[in-house]
Amino acid sequence: MSNRSAPSCESNALTDRAAACLMGSATYLWIREHLAEDGWPYRQPTWVMTSKARESIDGADLRFAAGAVADVVAEIEEAVSDPEAVLWLLGGGELAGQFLDAGLLDEMVVSYAPVTLGRGAPLLPRRAQLRLRESEVCGDFVCARFLIDGLRPAADWQA
């Protein structure tokens, strides 16, 4: 899926432009528990990568998938049938890392929340070459849009 007209940092602009959503099962379970009291919050068809059977939500266009992300993206592209469509990948860094490994991640919009953690999962558990395209304040968040220039070579890593 293309990003020729990239979305701005604002999540509403991204939500409006996305033709489909894809998320991991942990993100799905969190959204289900915290945001779906009044129904599924996304109008787009949503694919959930999971290795376990998951309960669907009434009225939501949910599709559960497993396997290589490239195969799931091919399924999404066939279902959406718009080569200019934006695929919104929500949540987990590991899933984003799988997209990066497959050469399918070209942009990241990251919202930084004002919470300080003593530890946690990395944003992207791969060494990637990121180029900051824009940043802005979005309410209580700082949002940054990065273009992906590929994986960073191991010789370029710093401890």
C-alpha cells in the first residue's frame, strides 16, 4: 500500500485516510478492554495478527490472521483494492519490526505520551534508519512522523 499522500501527525487525519487497519493481538485485546465499550472504534476493516482464537466484536469488520506479514498484506490489498490506500499499523513494535524486515514499513507516526517508565519494550525492536519528517504537539502528546530509510548496518550500532 502506498503512502504518496502521507497522513499528518494528527491521529484523526490518519484515521480518516486509512483504508484498513492491522494490529497484533495484544493491541486488539487492549482496545477491546479499554475503548470498545460502545462498539468498535474503527470504521475500517481490521486485521488482527494472532496465533490464538479470539472473540470478535459485534458490528466490527474484524479478520483474524496468522503467518507472514507479507501474506497478510497481500490479503489486505486484495480486499481493499485501492493501490493508493494507507494501511494503518497500530500498536506493537514487534509487528512493526516484522513489517520492517519484510520491506513493508515506509513510515511511522509515533505519539509520545507523558508517562515516565522505569523500563519497557522498545519502540521498534530493530535497528532502523529513521528520518524525522515532522513533529507537532497534539493535545498532551508529542507526535512525530518518521520516514524509514531501511535497516541500519550492524557496524553503525552504538551501545
